[in-house]
Amino acid sequence: MSRIGKQPVVFPTGVTVTVSSDNQLVVKGPKGELKQAIDRDIKVEVKDGQVEFVRPTDQIRHRAMHGLYRSLVSNMVKGVTEGYKKNLELVGVGFKASSQGNLLDLSLGFSHNIVFEIPKELKVTTGQEKGDNPKIYLEGIDKQLIGQVAAKLRGLRKPEPYKGKGVKYVGEIVRRKAGKAAGK
């Protein structure tokens, strides 16, 4: 039995979880509302301030989905109560970021600026303190969406291993290589 799937998802007061007839699970909380389609084989039971998932058989597919849906709903409950944040850092001479609304204007050392449109579900801010690298702050309630947008931003210019220049997550350690001078 899936150890993750067996555990119920406990949701606090102020959060409502409902399951529609077409197996659509809706989580509403103080920060917003999230929806997730649940496979028709997995049964969802909402009672006593917690959500439980029951699978019909021990097939590999059912076992995998059992833990998956439990984790997704747990992330949804955390998202509508606390929210999620991702911070990125621009490392490099002349690298800049500015935001107007949900448009992010990035100067990453290319011949032109990159204008990146952030989905309306997320909030983006930028900042730079004196003597520090420019930073991009992403906030939202959908863990999957915030991670995907952060990965796309990082993919615009990944940190390179020789000087460490590029877009990286705050706290990420970039493995450095010695240059050609170290080979002699």
C-alpha cells in the first residue's frame, strides 16, 4: 500500500474541499481556489476536516495514482492557505530585471532585452540592493505553475560552470569548473 496515499490530507478551518460528480476536486481557501481532475478509479472521501483517497486494486497504475493525488491535494491545501514563493537571482555584469504588472523585462547579456509574460495567477516583483545581484520574486498559490515559470526563466540563461553567470535560484549552488589554465 502506498505510504503517502494512506495518509489523509488534513485541511484547516477556512478551507473547503468539495468533489463534484465528474470527479473534479475543488479546494477553496483564503488565498484563492484551485481545481484538480481526479481519475475515475480513485475514490475521494471528504469527512471530518480531512480528505482520504481509496484505490480499487493493487495494480501499479492505481498505486502510483493513489500517492500522486494525495500529494497534489496536499499541495493545493498548502497553496490556498500559505501560498508558494520562488526567488531567482541574476548573476552577471549588466544583468537586470524590471517588472510592470505581469510583464518581466530581462537584460541577460544578449543583443536584445527579453520580455517575458508571467501568467495572471502569479505575482512577480523585482529588486536589487546595492552591491547585490538583481532578484526576481515569484508568488502564487499553484505549486506546479510557479515551478514551471521559474524553470522557464532559469532556462533563458542557465548558470554556466566557469564563471557562474546566468539565472539561478536563490541558494542554488552552481558546480564550478577550473578553466584551461588549471590543465597545465
